[in-house]
Amino acid sequence: MPPHVLNDAETCRLLLAGIKKQKVDDPILYIHWDETSFNQPNGSRDNDPTHNLQTLVDSIKDAGGDDVENKHVMFAFNTGTDLARCVRQLPQWARHQANTPDVAHSVIRLNKLSSNGNYEIEPCDHAFN
């Protein structure tokens, strides 16, 4: 996990909130958005008013992501398959584009491996590539 993630008290609190409601094999996706990538006057990435952060959040929620505490940074999924389908369905405009800031600094997947508290944290930066 990138060190900056655990240096933020609010992020740590959200991670704990997500973990408390997480069941075994229910992954959580944490996204550290790069809000500067939505730098057009209309709040979009590329002057299309529908290409904004809220559209991405809605896309993730529509694909089964439960927005933990409605903070738009942590999404819980019922299965790894649901999370994978969500990542595949992210809009093309949100993918990496040359000479344009990426929509996220980092993406992390948190997997609960067992009911006794074993977790696996893995980078999931490919989500927007």
C-alpha cells in the first residue's frame, strides 16, 4: 500500500469502517483520486460535461460497488468477480491518456482472506490503464 494512504487519518478511519462490514472474499477498492485530472472549466476531464468524477463514482456503484460512507473513495463489492467486472466496464475516457493527468494517483484492492482478520492488500493501478 502506498505509504501516503496510511498517513491520512480519515483514510485509515474509512479503511477500518470498510473492514468492519467486509465479509470473507468481499473485496474493497480504495481509490486515491487525482482531482486535478478533472481540471476543465466544467469540472470534466476533457470538456465533455459527462466525463467527471461523479460519473465515475456512479459507474462504480452501478457495477455493484457499495460506496463506503458515501465518501467516493472506497467501494465494497460482494465478490471478486463483481469488482473485476466493474474495472472492465469503466469508461474509456477514464483510462490513461497521454499528456493528461490520470484520474487516480493510486488504486488499492483490500481482500479479506479469513474471518480471523487475515487481509491482503494489493495495488490495483491497472484499473484505469
